[in-house]
Amino acid sequence: MTSSARPQSVRGLYTPPAEEWVFLPPSVSPPSTSSPSASAAPTHLPSSFNPNVEDEENLALPMMGRPFNLFLSEYLTTAMGMPFEVGKTLLQVEYRPRRKFVKEDELDIQSIEEKERFELQDDQISNPEEADMYFSDRLAQPAAPLLPPPELIAETDASGYLPDLHPSYLLNDDPEVSRGNGVWGMIRRIRYTPSEGLPGLWKSQILSTIHSFLSNLLQPTIHSCLLILIPNLEPGIGLDISLSALPNPGIPLTLQVSSHLISHLILSPLEIIKTRLIISPSNHSSNLNSISIFKQLIEKEGGFFNLYFHSNLLIPSILEHTLRPLLTLSIPLLIERQFNISPDISPITYSLMDLSLGLSSLLILLPIETVRKRLQLQNRGILTNGEKQKSIVKLREKNYIGVVEAIWRIVNEETGIRRKRKMTERDEGGWFSGVRQLYRGFGMAATAHVTVFGLGLVSQVLSGNDGGGWKEI
């Protein structure tokens, strides 16, 4: 063979790959393939307003921007749960006193209504002979002389108006409409009250959306600031790292609980306005919007200082917003570290333990939540011209002194037993009936936990062995 018959070399056609593995010591920074302006931000910093191109394409309304789409998704999510939130709030703040704690005028009104309700049943005549004797005796009696009705002297308020004994804006309290069926019963009462109706189930919808939107932005930002301010932390601690994956989760748990507490304390005035907006009548001359309620809090109830640092507002806020994230974040640690149950090895057992501990946490959180909402409704200023806060449910007229006193008053003064024609103190229930008033809305919260557990089981079955899991709502 001649030399011209040999194949040509392909070494000149070799092109090295675009990226190669580079092993450098830690002191030397690796080469960057992009410009300095395109460097990625740290993983522990929030990236809500630094979206990628792919994220922009997946938005519901790409032309409106990521913040607007986040607000829109939060609005739709809040709208689905708002009727239950309104019903739960009204159920927790409603005052249902035992008979010995009811005012005399209210007892007279109740006795008149009960007498009218049962008058026909008591005066029924069993047979026609008794009916003939009854009417013949009535005709034989002489006519009674006409006497003028007694003069009723009614006390007026400071402005000279008579008190409204039967406010039209109060929710219907008919047992047939349902009073003792928890949150669903309260939703039915709102639905069948002419002054409220279906729109009454979405009160404070925009305000609740703003609160959720701001809290979701503030909490990661505050957590990142705490990570920067505290030195000598373990590397890699961020929001994306699970606490159960860390060898020492004490400090990260404290930082996350602190970030939740600080963010909710900053937004606590919005929660006060939200609670007062839910109880205010929809169709009434004294109806207030969120701006007017905020002005009233500033002008008549001590200004910004009392809005944040009043003991009846600060103490229950600290209790609720410390215990709630602490219990929520500690449940996975407790299951994996104390009970040695892994979600990968025993997913069903892990879900059952999570459900049980979640229901147990409600026993601690619901009384604090109930007391906090009632303290938010108390007027901390001086009422002028006999003004009184209008509410679609009955509230306790005397203010609670604090958290402990409020719990004691609820247990001893209130009951959830339905009214009968003749009731004694024994019929109204004992100490346990008063304790149950601290756990109004427990059925709805338990149903939510069970629903999440069911969705987790369905997701686990559908995912099979592909490594799929489930996420809480």
C-alpha cells in the first residue's frame, strides 16, 4: 500500500467539551462562565422578586409581573377558606352565658318568647266536649271592665333614644336554623340572616389576603436577617434545609420561631382590624370599614403604643405566635428523633403520628386563640355619648382583665347547652360544659387535619415507588 492510501488523522477535528471538572483549593475561586452581574444570590435569601425566565412563563398572568400573581394566588386561596374563618371567629367570640349570668331584662324577653312559643301546646283542648264547656263558661262570665294599660317608663341612653331590645342586625338564634353545630351552624346562621346573607361569609377578604401576602414576604426576610446578625452558625443553615436533617436543630428552630413571632407582631394590627370587621354588621348605619376601624384604634384607644404594647394585645399575641410555629416545627423532630419513625421507611405510621400530634396541639392553641380574639374586641379607650360597639353576635359587656381571667370567666360563665323551657343549673352542664367553650371550632380544625392526612395517603398510593410524597395544604 502507498502512503496516499492511509486514512487521514482525526486529531485536528477534536473539540474539547464546554465544561470540564475543575478541582481547585478552597482559597482559589473557580472560574466563572458568566458575567459578574449574573451571579446567583445566596440560597437562604428570599427570591420572590428575582424570577427566572421559566418561572415567568408559568405565571397565570405573565404580563402583570410576579408580585401581582403571588397576590392573586393568595387571594384565591384565602377566598376558599374565608367562610370557615368567619364562622370560626364568630363562634369563638359569641357570649353564651348561663342563666344566672343573664341580665334581668334579657330573662324577661326570653320568658315572654318561650311563653308564646309553648302557649298553643299548653292550651290545647283534648276533646270537643271540653271545648264546648270552655266556650260556654267564657260566654256566661260578665264582661271585664276595660282598664288602661300601665305606663311603661323606659330608660333612654345618653342621646335620648330608647334602647334597641331586638337589634335587627343580630344573627338568627333559632335552634331550627342551627345554633349548636359548630362552625357549620354559624355559617348557616349567617346565611339565613337577612342583613348578612352570603356576602357576610367573605368579610375582610382583602384584608386577610394582604396579611397573608405580607407575612409570607416578611418571615423569610426576617429569618435571613437573623442568620446574618448571629455569628458562628453552622454553614448551610437556611430555609431550604429541613430541621430534621441537621445534627443540632436547636438554634435553627429558635431562629425560625423568632422570625414567625417578629413578623406576626409587626402585622398584629391587621389581625385586630380583621376580627372587628368580621363582627361588625353589614347593613347598619354604624358599619365601619377597615380604614375607619384603624382610625378609631389610633384616636380613641391609645394610639400606636397601645395598638402594639397593651398587655391584652401583646401577651396573647406572643403566646399564640410562639406556640403555633414551635409546635408545628417540632412535630417532625419529635417523630424522627424521639420515636425513631422515618417518613421514607414507614410513611403511613409517620402520617398517623403527625395527625395525632397535630390534633393534640389544638388542645393548647385553641383556648389561646379564643381568648386573643375576645381581647381584640375590647375597647381600651373612653366611650363617649353612650356609644357601644355593634356586633352581629352577643359579646360580654364587661371587659376581661387578662388571659388567665378570661379563661376563668369563660369556663365558669358560659355553656353550650341549648335552651329549654325550664332549665336548672344542672341542666346547663357542669365544669366540663364550660371547658368545651374554650374549644369552639375544634371540629373544623380536626376535619382539616384529617383531610390533609387522607390526601397524603392518596398521594402516597398514586406516587407508588417513584419517590413521590405529599405536601400539606
